[in-house]
Amino acid sequence: MVRDDVVEYSLDAHHSEEEGKKIRKKIAFVTVILSVVTIVEVAVGIYFPKSELSIGGWWAVKIGYIILTVVKAGYIIMVFMHLGDEHRNLRRMILWPYIIFILYLIFILSVEAIAINDAWTNLR
Amino acid sequence: MAGAASTEIDSATAWGGGWRSPFKVSYGKLMMWFFLVSDGLTFGGLLTSLGFAKFANPETAGDWPMGEQVFTHLPFTHAHAPLIYVAFMTFILIVSSVTMVLAVEAGHRMDKKGVIKWMLWTVVGGLIFLCSQVWEWSTFIAGYDGVISTWADNATLYHSPYGGEYTTVMEHGHEVKKMISHGPTLYANFFFFITGFHGFHVFTGVLFNALVLRNVIRGVYHKRGHYEMVEKVGLYWHFVDLVWVFVFTFFYLV
């Protein structure tokens, strides 16, 4: 049975030739960003290895890696997966619970790991 | 009798949530997003537990391999090339993600030829990535530095293939290499589990892409009037790329 009360959202995504050109330009732009970020990460990995860095320097590089990774992830999710173009309800429902939960997981596991490490090192 | 409660309405109106989705997407796309969120939590859990293992174990943390030294081989050479091969794999996955998004874009213009072309490239990219991973894994499992040799002891895999030293011994009249120590086992366990789980996702992604490509060629989606199925497998394929971005950082860089 064909239901006439259901909105066919699948057709909303269609776009014209000119819009397509604009979208392809955006895709090319994001491709360049992703490639450049990857090249920067690899170059830093090759020329500034952990073994040659001070503790503080390694921390800076590490934080830099994580920031670059999140930037890459953001471009992939928002542009390639079109989440940036979706309705804000969908965007928020997907991003916020995920971000909050993962941040909590990172926090609690770091605290636990440091405590266990401490117990192994000092209490034995 | 006053009040809304006394008005008789049918159940479709009461429970249907109106006739519009609050998210303004089709059912299929919404369900794909739900699946990706749950899969993302799985990978998030795995990668954070990697961090947990790293920071909780002072003993293993000592010989925890440095990111850029994890994989230094290049095919057909004996060169010491940190990160180059893995960067190549990353690049392949990014490019196949780009061709996927171009296929989706072509689908929005009802350009069947374009969809076929770009999806074909996506499948090819996925296959190249899988083959690269097979080579990487086999190099790890063989355990020797870029030398193709008889697997000296069948216990190589048991001994944790990553890292370790070997010695050359005579066996059955042949000079073969035997592992005498092994690398950080905990790291290897996480490495093979997480990259393996990701590789399995790539494998199923290639499979889904190939199936959808077949339907595109047969004109199923053109007849339907929209190429949303390409968009849905595209979401999954981008997710696979997204996971690799994190795997790359936490195994090969940090």
C-alpha cells in the first residue's frame, strides 16, 4: 500500500547542475585540507620522532596530533557525511550524546589508569 | 465534558508524531545514523581502552613502541621508511572517501554514469586498502625485517609478532630465522584487534558498495527516482574512513 501521508525526504536531496558544481568545489577544497593535514602529521612523525623530543615537546606534538585528528574528523562528518547540511535536530541528536559520552569515557579511564599505574608503582 | 482528552482521535494521529519527521530525513538514513553512532561508540570504547592499557601498565609502557616506529617497511625495498607505507594507506582511504562523496553528488543530479564511475573507483580504493593491510599484517606476523623467508617457528604468531629479536639457525639443511624474544604483547593484542575490526568494516563496506554498484548498473535506483541508497552506503564508507583517521593517530602517531 502506498502511503500518501509519509513525506518522501529522499527527493529533497536532488540538486541542479550549477549547485552540483558548487558542491564539487567544496569537496575538492575539503580533499585538499584532509591531504595537507595528513602530510603535516606524517612529516612531523618522521622529522620529530618521540625519541628526539623532550617530554614537554612530545606533549605539544601529541596534543597537536589529537587536534589535527579532530579537525579531520570534523570535516569528514560535516562535509562528506553531510551532517552539516542536515536538520539541526538530527545534527545535535547525533553529536552531543556521542561527544559527552566519549569525553566521560576518556576522563574516567584516564583517572582509573593513572590510579592503577600508581598502585603498581608505589604500593608494591 | 471539556478538554483535549475527550476528543476521539485515531491511533495513527496520536502516535504517528504528525506526518513529518523531526529530523527531516528518511527512515533508512536515520537508522544508518543510529547504527553509525553505536558503531562509533564501539570503536571509541576500543581506542580509549587502548589508552587505558597504555597508561595503567608501567611495565609494558616501558617498551610500548613509539608510533612512528611501528611500521617502517616498504614493499620491494629494504629501506627504513617510518610512516610512509601507513601514510599511503591513509591516503588511499581518503581518496576513496572522496570518490564516494562524488558518487553521492552525481546521484543527486540523477547522473547514472557518474555514479557508476565514482562508485567503481571507491570499490577499487577499498580493495587496494585491504590488500595493503594484508601485506602489512603478513609482514608483522612473519616478524622479520622485510625478508621473505621460511617461517622458522610456527609459534611466531603465539609469541606476539610485533617486534622481538631473531637468530639464524640451520633447520632441515636450510638457514632459517627463529624468534628468540617478542615485542610488547599487550600492544600487539590491541593492534591486531582494532585494525582487524576496522579491516572487517572495510571488507563489508567494499561488499555493500559492490552490491549497490550492481543495483546502480541495473538501473534500480534510477527507476526509483532517487539514489538515496548510494548516500546510505556512502555514510557507512565515510565512517570507515573516519575510524581509520583515529586508528592512524593512536597507533602510528601517538
